[in-house]
Amino acid sequence: MDANVLSVSQYLQIVNAVLREHVPSGEIVVEGEISGFTVKDGKWIIFDLKDEQDAKTKVACFGTTYKILGAFENGMKVRVFGYPTVKPWSTFQIDVQRIDPVGEGALKRAYELLKKKLEAEGLFDAGRKRALPRFPERIGLITSRDAAAYGDFLRILNNRWGGVEVAFCSVRVQGKDAVSEILEAFDAFDAMSPEERPDLLVLTRGGGSLEDLHAFNDEAVARAVYGSKIPVVCGVGHERDESLCDFVADVRASTPSNAAERVVPNRRDMDYEIAMMTRRAEERLFEIAAHHKRMVERATRTVSFALDRERQRMLVLSRRSQDAFASWASRLRDRVLSYDRVLRQLDPTRVLARGYSIVTVGGRVVADASLLEIGAEIAVQLSRGSVDAEVIRTNGKGKQKMI
């Protein structure tokens, strides 16, 4: 091949080298109106960028990059950040790095389209939002050191609840580098180990126009808030401002000062709450003590009643026992007296006292005269004394043995 003849690939290499030479920074910014906006195969977008003179240039975004470019439509005025290039299929185009809407109307329209898109994907769902720890020990703060929001947040934080460690990451909050720096801050916090990771993140800045707040309406930043491993509080602008990050964050604060109020309790409120809890605890302890006192008194009365009842029962039993014993003793005494009377009546001495006598022979009582022989010696026992005698005659009517 002739040395002066170039292949297509060589030609494209020369053209692209010339483009790089005339664009030293590599990146260009082109402003124009979108036309022919198309998404192909769900993988890339392509559209024309034209101006008032109807000049056009092709804009292309491949892979998944288009998913973080926001929501755009035909007729919207934008600024395209990217690199000029000639592709092998003979297309001169801009490879996109970022697209920003231009003008309040375009910004508002892009905001509404992206809000609708993210809401449809479930990024705003309340059910996925995480609760904040009530007493955080370490807070990650993402904002600009030069912004009033930085001072407002720290002042309110320290006034309400001092001693909280703040891991500060200074970023630009507006301008072309704001998005990339905010994304880097989220990546840095997510990359921390669980031991050094903050308990929560605060993304904040002061108020401004829709263009000033553009970084907080960027799709990539909204998705970074959504995907953060750490609960996120977003406090952007004034109360009237609503950024997409506000909707995605776990907790939305109306201002930077309100963000500080949302992440830590008020020490005065806590002192009051502790005092009230102490008072309620004391009242409860008093109620418990009074209740137990009543229970003890009731138990004491119950025991006293039971003891009195048992005492009465024992007294009754005792009286009954005494009465029974007295009755038994009386009956026994009567029986003894009866036996005594019988014994007294049977006492020989009493018989002798009435003039009777007892005759014995050799110590044996003689009850039958026929048993005595004439001349037998007998002893006669009288009531007083005794008489020895000799039998001279007997008048017996029958024989009985001597006793």
C-alpha cells in the first residue's frame, strides 16, 4: 500500500489524535437542546445535541452509565460533559461523562422526571427506611467546610448533646465537582470497618436555587444515599426546598440545624425525661410498698383471725375435756363410794358391832355348829376382844364345812 494512503483505522486514529491535541484537558462542555433521544436495548442512549442555528452533533452513552445521567427528554436544554471522538462506524460524537440540565425550566422538568423514575423503583418507600440510634457516639458529616451549614450543624449539635465524635468529610456542594466528591465521601464511609464506621451520616447544605441544589438532585448521589451501609439523614436547603436526596434518605431534615436536632436528643429534654422517669419510678415503688403493706396487714388479720378461731376452738375443747373429766371423775367417785358402802356393809367388824361374833377353830371360821365336837376348844371373836371357850353342847341343823 502507498505510504500516503491510510487505512480507515489509521485515518480515525489521526483524527482522534488531532482532537485530543486541540482539547488538552480531554473534556469538553457543549450546550444545546436534546433531539432524537433514544434508549436502545436497555444498554445505551443516543441523541442529537443542536443549537439555534440547527447545528447538530451526536451524543452517545454506552453500558450502564446512562442509568446515572438523570431523566431527560426531547426539547430539554442541557450541558454535556464528555470527550469528542470519531467512532469506527464513521460517527463523530461526544462520549458522555455527565449531563446537566440548563435553565430553571429544564432543571425542574429533569427533577420531576427523575423523581418519578426513582419513586417507581421504590427508592422512596417508607418501609425500607432505617431508624436512627437514639444516642449516636460517632456521626459522619458530609458538607462543605466553607458552608454556613457546617457551622450551624456543629453549633446545634454541641448545644443539644456535647461529646459526640464527628467524622467530617469536606466536599463541594455545588459546581461540576460536587457530585463526584459527594460520591467519593459515601464510598469512603462505606469502606470503613464496622468498628470505625459512624452510627449515621448527615448530608447537608444550605438553601439555594434549583441549579445550586443540582448535586443533591443527581441520580448518582440519590442512589449512593439509597445504597449507603449507614443510615443517612439529609438536610438540604430551607424548609421549602425538596431535593431527591431528601426523599431517598432514611430521615429527612428541613434544614442543617434541623438535621442536628434530628440526630441527637436535647440534653434539657433528657434531664426532664429522666426526672419524670425517676418520679414515676418513685411513685411506682410507693404503690408497690403500699400494696405489700396492705397484703401484710390483710395476712396479719387473716392469721390473727385464724389464731383467735383456733384459740376459741381449743378453749371449747378444753372446757369439754374438763367437763368430761369432771363427769368421769364424778361417776368414778360415785362408784367408789358405792363400792365403799358395800365394803362397809360387808365389813365383819360392823357385823360384830351389832352383837354378832365369829367362832374359829384353829383359825378357821366355824359357820355350822354340827361341825363342832363336844369338848372342842373354840375362839369367839367379839366386837371388842375375843373369848376362848370349850364346846359342851351343839344344836346344829345340818353339816357344813368349816371355812
